[in-house]
Amino acid sequence: MQHPSTLDSAGYAVSQQQRHKVLRNTYWLLALSMLPTVLGAWLGVSTGITASLRGGLGLIVFMVGAFGFMYAIERTKHSSTGVLVLLAFTFFMGLMLSRLIASVLGLKNGSELIMTAFAGTAGVFAVMASLATVIKRDLSGMGKWLFVGALVLMVGAVVNVFIGSSAMMLAISTLAIAIFSAYMLYDIKQILDGGETNYISATLSLYLDVFNVFQSLLALLGIFGGERD
């Protein structure tokens, strides 16, 4: 019996078996990418190496590093080098996350908040992954709207680096959770429908979704649930 197939973005048939293989490899690589993220966050917290990256300097380092790595990943995604570049990127993202984690750890219940954010992110991922398997309609049209939403968020975050508005940060964090949760659904559905056939690119997309949901959830928990001595 032949597997049903769909067409990828280049117009080639993608069998169900191939789609499931991409999804399986993506999940494995996504799980693996958490290790360098945790290592980078631990290094940043323990050494304070990113403590000085505030304001415009922090923004420049993050933007140059993140977009540089993403460009390199896309250039190498068809080889094993792409995996190594992706893992280096996740280490960098862990370093960039360390300032927020250090701030939360400074709270009386900081460790609990980090575990809550982790559990909440895992829960969101599980729900979106489950929805992606049961929703039959094509969700490719969501892509352009989610991209616009993410772009607006990025502009807002850049502006808030210089404004420092707490209200704006709350709004950005809340919207980020909503937008990147929807992006999880969209990105997983793209794999299942054969729209994304490269597991390294797929992992990069899902990693950014998970990272942004976790970071935003942790920021909100730190503001509303943080206990100070």
C-alpha cells in the first residue's frame, strides 16, 4: 500500500512516511537543542558574562548574533554542519536568556517560577502539537499574519529597550505568548502537511517559538508572582 502524499513548497510529492520522519528528527533535535541552551544560561548566570549587556549594547549584540546564526543555519541546513551551527545558536540564546534568569533567581521563589515557566511552555507545546495532528484544514494562510504580528512585537521590543515602560513590556510579553503559541501550531502543521521538509529549518522555527513563549512567560511570572525578601 502506498502512503498518501502532498506537495512541498517546490512542488514535489512528500509521502506521509517522509513527513513523519522530518517531524521525528525535528523533535529529537529540538530536545537536544535544550542542552546547550541550559548550558549557556548556566554559564551566563554563574559568571555574569552578560550582565553588562544592557540597553542598546545588549540589543546590538543580540540582533547581530541571532540573525547571524540564523543566516548561517539556513546556509548549512542541508549538511551535518547545520546541526552544529544550530546547537551553537541555542547556546548563544541561552547566554542571552541568562540575564532574565539571574533576575528571577534573585527572587525568593525564583527557582519555582522558572520550573513553572518551563512546565507552562511544555504544556503549550503539547497542546499545539496535539491540535496540529487533529486539525485537517490548511493553516498556511496563518503564516503571513503571524509574521506581521512577530514583526510588530520585535519593533515594540526594540522601542521599549529605550523607553523602559513596564506596561509596554507586559503587553509585549502577553502578545508574544499568544503569537508564538500559534506559531508552534503553524510550524508543526507545516511539517505534517509537507510544507517544511528540512528538519534543521523546522527545528530552528520551533526552537524560536519555544524560546519566546518561555521567556515571555517567565517575565510575566517574575512580575506577578515574584516574592521579594
